[in-house]
Amino acid sequence: MNEIKKIAAAVKADSFRMACLSGEARNDALRAMAIALADNCDGIARANEADLDAGEKAGLAAPLLKRLKFDGEKIADVIAGTRDLIKLPDPVGRILLQRELDKGLILTRVSCPIGVIGVIFESRPDALVQIAALCLKSGNCAILKGGSEAKRTNRVLFEILHAAGTDAGVPAGFLTLLESRSDIDELLTCHESIDLIIPRGSNAFVRHIMDRSDIPVMGHSDGVCHVYVDRAADIGKAVAVIRDSKVQYPAACNAAETILVHADIAEALLPPLWDELKSKGVLMRGTPRIAGILPDVEPATEEDNRTEYLDFIVSLAVTDSIDEAIEHINTYGSHHTDCIVTEDEAAAERFLQLVDSAGVYQNCSTRFADGFRYGFGAEVGIGTGKLHARGPVGLEGLATYKYLLRGDGHIVADYAEGRRHFRFKDLR
Amino acid sequence: MNEIKKIAAAVKADSFRMACLSGEARNDALRAMAIALADNCDGIARANEADLDAGEKAGLAAPLLKRLKFDGEKIADVIAGTRDLIKLPDPVGRILLQRELDKGLILTRVSCPIGVIGVIFESRPDALVQIAALCLKSGNCAILKGGSEAKRTNRVLFEILHAAGTDAGVPAGFLTLLESRSDIDELLTCHESIDLIIPRGSNAFVRHIMDRSDIPVMGHSDGVCHVYVDRAADIGKAVAVIRDSKVQYPAACNAAETILVHADIAEALLPPLWDELKSKGVLMRGTPRIAGILPDVEPATEEDNRTEYLDFIVSLAVTDSIDEAIEHINTYGSHHTDCIVTEDEAAAERFLQLVDSAGVYQNCSTRFADGFRYGFGAEVGIGTGKLHARGPVGLEGLATYKYLLRGDGHIVADYAEGRRHFRFKDLR
């Protein structure tokens, strides 16, 4: 058995101890973690400075350095986030269904932790704290692998959180940090011990994980999000929503990449949209019909329909109907988040019903697709698959359920042979 | 593009039309299907007789022939099942969460169909009707591949259901029947069109599907279920629960395969259990400690711990504590359904909490793990994975959800830059 398999098996064994902890015990540990982070701000900041220095010397790009930076304000944010989590209801032990099947035979569906969750993330050290806290709150053990550029910060954060948690009585396996990139591939083979893998990072990285893992993976690779401007759109709202969806944070998965414009509104919308996006430094690519209205647009190819730029670039296309727009989105999109801008409620309802995405919006920015903005407290990621959690995944997505059946010697033969009959009665 | 990919793509296109049907329209189609089945009983019975003749000539085993048989009584059962489904609440369009994020910005989580579901099943023709009806009720398109030994019955059932559904206004792609075994492997590559695969059949068959599919698979391969008899068990209940769990229908996935007995109760339990199981024709295999009490028991090896006999065979082992039993179950079991027999409520709660299975029972037969017996109306299968649906999967497991966000030009920059603030308010 390789080293990672041994570690994962030990964590699995501890996951059953985790499942026995009360919500109060898990909250106590979260509180201890928040206090320990506050007590060790200086050490965290020093480790982060060392990572930043090394990153600068290695020539890391400015946006990466920005994500890597973990200073007083960001530390305060994750401490506040951890404290907020304490206040949220316990996702574990919730009774989701309680039904008497017959006299004395009671079925209960109760939420419980998933078990052991492997999370692989890049650069941002705040992710380590958030994920550790979310997994602890939901009674799961977490095995984390962070980006190597943040290794000093991650190591210090891990040591603080692990000591605080175990001092508060949580089993040692609640949190494990892997530090070598080669550990990832071994981790993906531990299907006997690990119940779920959550990869966060670039498309290529997530796809690599999804392709190699025998373990269920929750997440998304692409974020090709659309804004469709319907014939009945308010031009001002359309321009504002597109601007925000594209430029508020272009590197995010929920930023818009393709704008679809109904032919009837194209001539009214495109010139002011061009001016607005141009002023923000956005490069626009368009189909020939777009070029007919915006002669200076760069030409777009079919490949642009599938491209997640993650940059100040957007592609534009004209559609002759709302159904053509819906079909474009369902064909080329990544089922992440897509928006219609319209004042026509019937058109909006058709779009909301037919677009096959985790988030379907009317008259608001695609950038709202986020666990914090949905009021989930925090998120471990965004799922674009259709099973289990879809969209931003908070605490609820870190729980599963089991069916408990309590009887008094009940046997199936009595029902199969007609001596007894089921009398279903929901108890709550 | 191969033939199956083309078929799947056409079904995918129809799945969006399916998503537009009202619950009433889907119920009308179910009603039409029930009537058409009743009107065509004779044709179904004739096709089934031809399948049975061919099966006998091909030397099919008696249990297989029994499963294949689809006569008046079974036809009446599936008609009644289809009618029952009409009465169940619509699993689609349910509002699962509604939250005001800020004034005029309303988040709604609404249940919706998964899309296109591929179901691969063996022998029993009633499965075809049940699955078709469950998928239609939940607004999904179904692509079915049944066992070749039932091909005549399946073809007639498919033609009846397809004509009744399309006459009632449902898109033609709602139901598709594949008839060649080689179609299965092609089906598993259609990840662009098929959202979920549900395989039903033998362990080896289901594992083959799980290993080859790029598409999410819901189901279970093994059903290694346990009954653990605690030191505080009532002997009479223990013997009855074990007998039922083993012999009521040994070929089922929820039949018990291993019996664990606390050392303190072994001498009292094992002799009457031996007599009872012996009288039912059950072959018992036991560890050396079992042989110390039951000298005539066959020897059990470690392999028995992992074996799903699906037959009148059971393995027996002694444990020195409840925790040893729990560890045995979590190590060797298949996370399907496991039972403790005890009058000690604290022991029961520990077992219910720590056994990591879809169903964890106290004092009742493992054979209760079934969608009908849980009051779900019907089931498409039983899931032993921890994501999405776990345990018997009924209508609810055939739905996913999406987040709808309705605004009035809301943009994220206003919140990021402090001009506006989220004020979460749950509306229901």
C-alpha cells in the first residue's frame, strides 16, 4: 500500500469518529480554530510574505500574486467566515423524512456526513481555511492539497487549524494536508477511503482530475456563461448587466463569455454596448452580422462559442429568436450560469425553463452565481453536473443521507403473504 | 456519428420539449398508457409466451423463466402501478428554496427533470413499464435496453406505451427501445446527450457498466447485507429477522449474506437459528468460533465476508463487541442495508449512526429496503453511492434542480463596492 493510501485509510477510520461528534462539539472546534487564527496572524503573514517573495522571484504573474496574497484583511475575512459558520444550522442529523410504514415500523431519512472529502485547490490560501471549516461543520474529514506557490502559508494555516481542532477534541484525521503534486494522482486511486473529490482550479486541471478519478468528482471545468439580450430588453439594464458579467472579475468562472443579441434590438443595443465595453478595455469578437453593425469588431469563429476567455474578451452573436438563443446556450454553454435580459415575462419564463444550466437568470449579472451571494455562508465549489449538488455548493452539498428503519421484529414475509399491510403515514 | 449517438442526440433535443410539459399533460399520458396496456393484454401475453417458449428451448434456468413470465396478474400490477403514479405529487417544478437576496433580487431553487436517462435492465418485462412510467412522470426521456430473452415482450410493451404517449401529445423521444447488446457500449459514450445511466442486473453486469461509462451511473453492484445480533437481542426476533432477511427472496440485493453474533449471545442464539435455517434449506458457513457451537457448520473463509451468495447460503461470525461488528460491516459490506437486532436502545443508536450504509435498520428484515415498501410508489433502482440519491430511488431521485435568479438590472459591482448590501430573507 502506498503512503497516500495508508494516510487515506487512517482518515477513513477517523471519519467514523467524526460522525459521532455532536454539532456542539464541531462548533466548539470551529470557535477554537477562529481564535487560533487570530492569535497567529503574524506567523501567517510572515509565511505568506515568504511565499510572495518566492513567487516574485519565480516570475509569477501579477493576478496570481494577488490571489496568493493573504494579509491582515484577508485573515480577518476568513476568521469572520469561520465564526459565521458556527451560527448556521447543523447540516448533519436533520430529519428529512419520517414515515410510519406500519404500526411500530418507522422509516427516518436523516442527513449525515459524506465521509472523507479530497479537495484540490490552487493558489488562494483562504480556500484552505474555508474548506477546512466547511468540512468540519458538516462532520466530514478533509484531505487537502493546495497550490505549491502557497506552500508556506498553507503549512502554517494547516498547523494552526489542526492543533486547534484536535485540542478541542476532534479526531486527528479531520484535516490532512498533502504537499507534493505527485500525491494527487495517488489520491485519485483511493476510492475505498475517499468518498468525494472536489477540484478547484483551471479548466485543464479540473478536467484532468475528472478524467483520472475513480472517485465521484463534484465541480466544473468550464464556465462559458451567456447573457442573451431579448428583443424586449431594457437597453440600459442590458448594458449594465453585460458590463458587470464581463468586467467585474473576468477571471471568475461565472463571468460571461458570449453575448447573444436578438436581431430586433441589435441596432439599438450594440453601439452603446460597444462604447461601454471599449471604455473598460474589453476586446470584442463578433459574427458577420455583428460586424454589419459594429464594423470594427474582431471576427469570431465557431471556436469562440466554446471558449472561456477568463479575460477582457467577449464574443457577440445575433439570434433571430429566443429559441435560437436557448439552443445556442444549451449547445455551446457549460451549464453553469446564463442570463436573459428582457421585460417580457413570458419570454423570461421560457428561457428560465428551457436553459439547461445550474443557474438561469433574468435581468441580473451572471456574477451572482456564488455561495456567499446566495446566502449559503460559503461554498466549496460550483457544480455543473446534474446529480447531487448543482450550482454553488455550500454545507448542504457536503451532506448525504441514510435511511434508518426501526422495527420490532418486522419481517417482509408477513406483508408478501398478506398477513400484514403497509399503512404509510408521514409523521412530519 | 454512429447510429446510437444520432438517436441519443435526437432524444436530447426532445428532452427540452419534455421539460415544457405540464404535470397534467404528463399524467394524461400516463393514463393513456394504462388504458392502452389494459386494451392490449392479449397481445402482450402472446409475445411473452413466445419469449417463454424460446427461453425454454434455449435452456434458461427456472428462476430466469419465472422472472421473464409476464401474465395477466403481472400486467394488472403494472397497470395499477402506473395509475398509482398519476396520484403522486409532481416531482418537477417544486420550489425547494425561495430567498430574497436584496430588494427585487429573488433566488428560487426549483426541481426539474434530469434530462435523458439510459436504463439497462435484465429479463423482467415489468421493469420496462415501471421505468417508462417513472421517467415520464418526472419529465425525463428514457432510453431503455432490456434483456434479449424478453425481446418480444419488450418490443410489444414499447410499441403500446410509445403510441399511447405520443398520441397523448408527449414528444416521440420520451421513450426509446434499444434491442442489440452492442448498443450498450455505444450508449455509454453518449455523454453529450445522456445525463444518467441506471444499470439493473447482476454484479458483474453493473460493474462492467460503471467501469466503462463516462456518464454518471446510479445504482449498486453488490448487495452484501448483514444482520448483527447484539448481546441484548431478543432471540425470537433475531431468528425471525434473519430467516426473513435470508430466505424470503434470496436472489434480491437486499437479502442478508452475513450474520454477525455477539459472543455473549452466541450459545443461546446459534442452536435455534441453526434449526430454523436448516429447515428452510439454508447452507451455513461459519468461522472456527461458530464451529465451536455448531460443529456441523461448513468452514467460512475471508472470501465469504465479501460474497453476495444470492442463494440459500449464509456465513456466520462471532464478534466480541458492537464496534467490531460495525467495523466488519463497514469493511466488508457494500453500504446497502444492514440491521442490528437488539433491545438496547443505546447500542441501536450507535449502530444506526456508525454503519455507513444507505439503509441501517433495527429489529426488522433487510428485505424492507425497497421503494414500494418505503412508500415511494415505485423505484428505478437502489443507490449505494453517497451522492445524489441513496437507497431506493423513486421519483425524487429522477429530478435535479436549478437556481433561478430574477432581478431588475442588479449587478455585482454594487455589492462588491459597498453601494448595496445583501439582505437575505427567506420567502418560504
